[in-house]
Amino acid sequence: MTEFAPGEFYGNVRERVSSPGAVFSSLSHGTGGRLPRHAHSAAFFSLLIRGGYRERFNRTEIDYAPLTLVFHSPGLVHSDEIGDGGATFFTMEFDARWWDVLGMRRPDAAFGSSHPDLLGQTLALYRHQARGTLGPLEIENAAVELLGDAMRLPASEERSTPRWLGRVVDRLEAEAMDGVTVGALAREADVHPVHLTRVFRKRYEMSIPRYVRRKRISEAIRMLGCSETSISEIAHATGFSDHAHFCRLFRLQTGLTPGEARQMLRGASRAGAGSPHATYELSLSPRSRGEGDARHPRRR
């Protein structure tokens, strides 16, 4: 029997993004057929994007339809059947380190989930991978939120805004351009990482990675409008992994390339139109550019 290492699957792995302790993959099976019994060394979620699929393990059988999301425990032995038209999946694998980081017992089963939060988070990550905008902070935050929800860790209610959240936001404001992590923020607050991500999302109606992205893009716009710094240098200064990653996320949020934004900002400045940076902030609604955060905010 085959046991696959993280990032390995039957079928054609078309895209793969790796980060410490996690691998996200998009894969496809072109035609129908049966797959032999096998296992995966890491725990993983599988989301069927299109096609049909059937999975058997122990005495359980799961028939996938598009947008079926299934969690698999590490080492689970299963055999699968691909639908006649093939199948396309998005998978998220998490290795053993996360059970220690989150203080959780390793699961020993698999289960399907129709929880809208889990599905929404997974679809947002799939879109980020397809656009090439998936970074280490998004992956770490996904591990914390997805595994916390999947393992049904109980929620601890905060009746008012906790003092520790102010310390977290202060650190985000100070270190957004650096390699901030959910783990470091949780240690700063002295709370569990899952509790941190839940409270932050509830109070700010967005995930920690999205908060950081908006802060970085805002600073990039300021630099584009008031300096001669090159776009590559701005990308580095605002914490993006490279020029291409910066340009993809910048366009996703603003609808403009950094070069187009620089021309507009300088034109507005020459015309005396006030602060172009403020104009940008007012024009950017939370979802106007399909930023793809996982959960819908509450409407006020």
C-alpha cells in the first residue's frame, strides 16, 4: 500500500504552495477510474471543485458533489473512485506540528463538513492560490482557523473588547511590513491562537492576513504617491515576498497596477485634489475587488 508524503497525490498536481508544516495543492484526474488503497502521512482537507468522486474508508462511503469538503486524519487508509468526467480538487495538508502548536489531540477519523465558515475559508484560499496571492501568513492563519473549527474547539466568549486585543493591534501596526505571525501575536496576547483569530475576526470583521494586506497596500500607496522609490523596492519595504506577488495583490485590491496608481496619484497631487491617499481609502470597500476573505462580515 502506498503512503503519500505531503504534496503527493494520484492524479496531476497542477499547482502547489508550501509553507512550514503545510502544503496546498490543486490537482485533477482527467478521466474516471478506480484508485487503489492508499494513505497520506499528513492530515488534510479535500474540496471537490468540479466532477464526481467517491471515497471509501473503514465502513464509511462518501459521495462527493462539487463543493464537498472532507477532512482526513493522518494515515487514514482509503480507496477512491473517480467519476466518468474526471475530478478537480483543492487540498490543504497540515503536518504533525500543528497538533502541538494548537494543543489538540490528533483526530483518528475522517468526516465531511458543510459548515459555511469552513467552506468559505477554503474557497477563499483556493481563489488566493489560483491568483498567486497565497502567502505564509494566509497559510498559518488557515491552519489555525480551519483546524480549530474542524476539531470543534469550544469558543470562549469575550463580552467586551479584551485588553490583549489592543496589544495585538499595536503589534500589527508596528510590524505589518515585517514577517508577523499568528503564533507570535498569540504569545503577545497570552491566548490560544484559535481564540485570537476568532476574536480578531469578530471585532474587526476580517481575518488577520486581510488586515495586514490592507495595511501594506495602504503604505505602498503612500510611497507610490510621495517618493521616487522603485516599485520593487516598495514591494520589499512593505513586506511582500517579491515584485510579482506585490503587483498581483495590489491589482486585486485596487484594480490598478502599481505603475497606474503612481500616475494617478501624481496627477491628483498636481491638480491639487487633496490627499490621493485618503481618496483611495474612501474608494476601497471591503469587498469591492473580490479580496476573498473567508467569512461574510455582519451588516450594520
